[in-house]
Amino acid sequence: MEATFDAPIVLTTCRHCGDPCAGGGVRSSHGRFCCDGCATVFALLADRGLDDYYACDVAPGVSQRTAGPREADRFAALDDPAVAGRVLVGTPPEGTGAGALACAVFDVPSLHCASCVWLLERLWQVDDGIVRAEADLLRRTVQVWFRRDHLTLRAVAERLASIGYEPEIAGEARQGAATPALRRLYVQLGLAGFAAGNMMIFSIPRYANGAPLEPTFQALFDALNLVLATPVLIVSAGDWLRGAWRALAAGRLTLDVPVALGLVALYTRSVAEIATGTGPGFLDAFAGLVFFLLIGRLFQQKAFDRIAFDRTWRSFLPLTVRVAAGDGVWQATPLDDVRPGDRVLLRPQEVVPADARLLDATGTIDYAFVTGETSPVSVGDGELVRAGGRVVGRALRLVIVAEIHHTELARLWQHPAFTRATQPWLTDVGGRFGAWFTAATLLLAVAGAAAWWPDAAMAAQVASAVLIIACPCALTLAAPVTLGTAMGILGRAGLYVKQPAVVLDLSRVDTIVFDKTGTLTGGARLAEPVDLTPYEWRLARRLAAESAHPISRAIAGDTVVDGTVGETIETPGAGILGTVDHRTVAIGTPAFVAGLTGRPVPAVTGTAVAIDGRLRGWARLAAPARRGIASALARLSCTTTVWLLSGDDGADADDWAPFFGGRVRFRQSPDDKLAFVEARRRAGAHVLMIGDGLNDAGALAAADAGLAVSDDTACLVPACDAVIGGDAVPRLPALLAIARRARQVIVLCFAVSVAYNVLGLGLALTGRLTPLATAVLMPVSSLTIIGLAAGAMRWIGRKAVAA
């Protein structure tokens, strides 16, 4: 299939990467290329209908000139399970079926622009065995889901290399290491700075003299300025020029176009003045403009790198794991403190945080998150259990054999099976207004030049000033810098969001729905068993240890209870049924136990306990409110509508009435909570659902924003949009205030950027701005917006959290 790209072929530049075709390059039916590698990649993309890649908004493809020759077996190391483990997000277990999915994350240093993201996320069109791909521009990684019966991990790496994105297989990526794109930016910046500095020195005599110099010296300095300015145009400003050319060739107007036109106008005008002897031109201003633009780009990249760093290490799930502490006690331990050799206890629905070996005779693990396979896998004593698996059936004891990496849990949390489509809203402002902003800038430049004509010099100055001063970059930076900074602030305060857009969802909340147990309360605290013998109480506690629900955790306590557990069945929001020492035991709500025993159960406050089909007694529980939750609810009630939906029997309804009034509903099943959230959303409310994540998954997913509360549990709640530590729940008003302030900061940045452009364009159209002044002012706007967004959010964050 021939490429449909019909832009005119530029004989001196490569159609794939845009680099010069030295010595004529390589000619093919698709055009001219700098090397065989670029020609091969172009043909591969064209044959698969992916040639729209070359019409993307920014720079073209990655040059293949320095990529070859390569060894055919350079990815053979990926056939080694130890090496593959560095790339796979949870190694697929054996016996899960030939068609099971696997997920791998590759470091791709050459990933550098939006067109790269566009192409990599269409990797499934390159090979049928690839199901999905997601590129992360900030981290320079691509995550690929592939069918193990179609492709090996090595083959996936070879597919990436075949389209010009050679993956780097070197274990853990070094945080802060300079990428090829960043090193290239440093070279461009150094060249522009060197040229600008020397050209300013050549221009000092003219500025100091206040008049043209002696013709011989002026001619010498003009020639030196030309020698220095030309490499700056080709190398340092090359990205803007190539991006603009590709956009115009594809019939598009992008944000690169006005920048490139301004640079070309300033350079061309200066060369014309020097050639005609009408003036010395503004080449020193041109080099200074490129230098300042590159400083702005470097500052922007550093800001994004900082955001990526925060997301990598601070947006992990705040999970804890129960680790054996001796004397039969299991202690909730933060993941940071878990080490290889530690023995851990994981209850049903909890996630294995790192590779481990089973210490029990048998167990069942669900790997659906990491492989897509829905059938649980049986494991035996001593068998390896991979990170990311979820415990099924009954609690398991394991010994950790590998280091825990939060980044792997974060990738699992963002699995596409649990990603819902969201409206980008303010985050895609650049894409929405770029075309009309560019068109408006061009029209103003033409109108300004026409208004000053026939004064050709002033017309050229006005047109070039308009093209240079118009800076839409600031508008495109406001949302990502503000939201990325807000993510880091919220994460350090104990609220971890999946992606920046969630901050905007939180800022629009006007209705908050709370679960009670494990959310407003700090987990149930055991008071005493009622009408239960010590033996019966031991059976109840042993069964309760198989559940991660707050009430079950309270009944089980922190000490190990002996007993052999068989099959268990847990009904969310109701109770758990299982066999302990060959006795049938059930604990749960009165309705749950009555349904199992076939006999009415008194509606007594507490959790019913039945053994062998007969009600034997109760576990009376006290659920103390979290410290500071009362004042938090009072503050939230001032700005939002708060509701309480609980599966409890309502014995403590009077305690919560002062905060919720009549907006309290007890004996709510998970389906009831889901229906309530959906009804409020249909009524036009922006709903935030807050729950422990075990019984509230449906409501969390249905709400505009779902917030799962995590205490001493290793449960992963992919249905939610964010996770909050239990001790951070009382700080919820301040955290939501940060989200609302983030939206206000974005609007403020928009206003400042628009005001800058209006003022600058007004001065440019009236002829009051020289090219030198515009060279300084253009990047200043971007730096101002970055500084305003990051600085305002950090100041707001410190003030809000301190309050």
C-alpha cells in the first residue's frame, strides 16, 4: 500500500526525520531519506496506514542514521526470565491459558514529542499480537499489552525497534539521567548562548557609538554575525522550523508556526539589511531570542521532569502489609519497611506487593490485573507467587523474596481495564485553540504591516514584532504545570490521585457521599463477645481473619488464631461463610445469618455469629470516629452537601445526625449505594464517593470522583480515582480546597497570558517594540506562567495543609 502523504517532497531533507540528506541520501518510491533506516521505517508505517504520523503537530520521526548496523539478536537477553522480569509488570503465571495477556514497560529514550506518542499508541496496527500500548512522554516509557500466544517479549521489543523506537533494556532506569532529547537541548542551548554572547560583543561598539561604525569594521562584524547566526537558525531553532514545515505541508496551523515565522522574519530581515547596506540588522537579537526560547523550553522540561518524579515516587498506593512481628502477632507495616525474608499475611482481595513464596499447603491467586486472565490459579507450598496477584478464597501466608517497587503497584493501579474515559476539559486547551490563535496572529501581522505601508522598514518591524511577541505557549503550560504540582502536594499530604485530571474532578465536587465503617470511623474496635464460649469465639475469630473488612479485622485482632480453614465465601456488605476445623461458621449482619440458618435472628446491635446452622451469639463492636472527623464534617457541610450511606444497622444514628441531618441512610447494600450515586448524578450533582473500597467499588466507579480510604490493608481498589490514607481523612476539607485553588490558578494563568498577549500585540502593532525587546519578552511569558503556576500552588498547598 502506497503512502497517502501528498505534501511536496523536499529533496534536501529526510521525509522521516527531517535531517539533511548528505550526499543525496537514499531515494525510494516514497521520497528522499537520509539513510536506509529512515526509508525502511517510513515504508513500514505507510504500508500499515500510519503515515498520518508525519502530519502530527510537532517534530518528525527519530533519525535512524546512527541506529545501524545492529545485531539481529540484540534483544535475545529478554528470553532470560531474570532479564524479562525487569520489563514485565508481573510475570504471567504458568497455566493461565495460551491466550493470556502480558504487560511490559519499556524505557524508550527516543520518545520525545506528541507525534511519537501518537505512533506508539497505534502499535497494535503494526502487529496483531499487540492489544494496546500507552506512551508516557514525561517518563520516556511505553507500556504494551500483548498476547503471549502470538508474541514473545523479545518480539515486542523488536517491533518497537522496527518503527524507530529502540527500547533500552538496562534494568531500573536511573532517575535524573539525561535523555538523548535533553542532551540535544543542551547542545542547542549552548550553541545559541555562545553565538548570542559573541554577537553582543560585536554589537557593543555600535551601541556605544550611537551610529554606524567605520565601514570596514562594520562589514567585518556583520560577516561574523552572519557566520554565527546561521548555525543558530539551522541547529538551535531547527525544531521549530521543522515542526512548522510539517504542519504547513499537512495543511495545519499549529503553535510552531508563529514561532517559526517570527524567527525566520527576524533572520531574513537582518540578512536583507546587511546585504543591501541599509542597516546592521538584528542578528544579535535573533540569537538572543533563540537562546531565551531554549531556556524556556529547558525550564519547561525540568518542570515536567519534576512532575514526573513526583508521580513516580509519591503517587504510589498508601498500602500496608501485615508482617509477622513475633509471638504470633501480625503487625501492619508500611511497604517501604517490607524486606525480602519477611513473612506476610494476606487476606482475600488483598494484593501481593512483591514476588513471594507460599508458606501454606495450597492457595489461590487471581492474576486478572496483570495478565487479563480471569481464571484464578492454584499454587502450592513453596511455589512462587508473582507481584500483582490478588488472594482468592482464604488468607495466605507468604515470604517475600524480592524488593517491593511502588512503581509496579502504580502501573497496576492504572491498568486499562479500570481506566474510564474522562473529559480532558482544561487540560487540552492548547489543542483546541492552537489553530485559531495561529491564524489570528498571522492576520494581525499582515494587517499591521499593511497599516504601516509604504514605510517598508516600519511595516517589516511591526510584522516581525507581532509574530515574535505572540506567545501561545504560556496557555498550554498552565494546566499541566498547575495540576502536576497539585498532584505532588496532595500526595505528600496523604491523598494520591491517579492522574492530573482527577484534581479538576475534585475541584467541581458539590456532593460528598461517605461510607461509615473504615471511612468516618477508624475501623471497628472489639468490645466483647456476647453469649459465645471461648471455643466458639476462637472459631469466629479464625474465620474473621480471612476477610479484609474493618469489622472482620477487629474481630480477628492482631494475634494469630489456630484452626484449619476450608472454603470461604464472602458477601460484600453482609458477611462471610466458611469452614473452620470442619465446623460451618458464619459471621455477619442479622439478615445474612438468618438467611443461612433459615431462622429469624433478633435485630440486636452487633455482628451475629452462627455455627453449624445455629445462631450462637454476637460480637459487640464499638466504632470510634476518627480523631478530628467532626470538625472536618462541619467544614465540608459549609461548602458541599454531605450524605452518609452505611451498611450498619443504625444503632449510632444519633451520633451522626448533627453532621448529616436527615441525609443519613443505614442498612445500605453495595447496590443501594451504587443506585444512590447514579441518581444524584442524574440530578446534576458532581458526586465524590468516599469508602473503604471493599464494599463500595461500584459506587466509587459510578461517582464523578471515587476516593478509597486505606488503613492497615493491602487491598488495591482500581475502581477508584484516588486513595487517601486513613489519618488524612480529617484533612479532607483542606485537600479539596487545594483542588479548587488549582482550578483558580489555571484560570489566573490563562488571564495573565491573555493580558500579556493583548498588551504585547498592542505595543507591537503601534511600532513601540523592537525585535530586541520582543526577543526578551516572548520567553518571559512562558517562564512567568510556569513560575506563577508552580509557585502559587506550593504556597497554597503549604497554607491549606497547615490550616
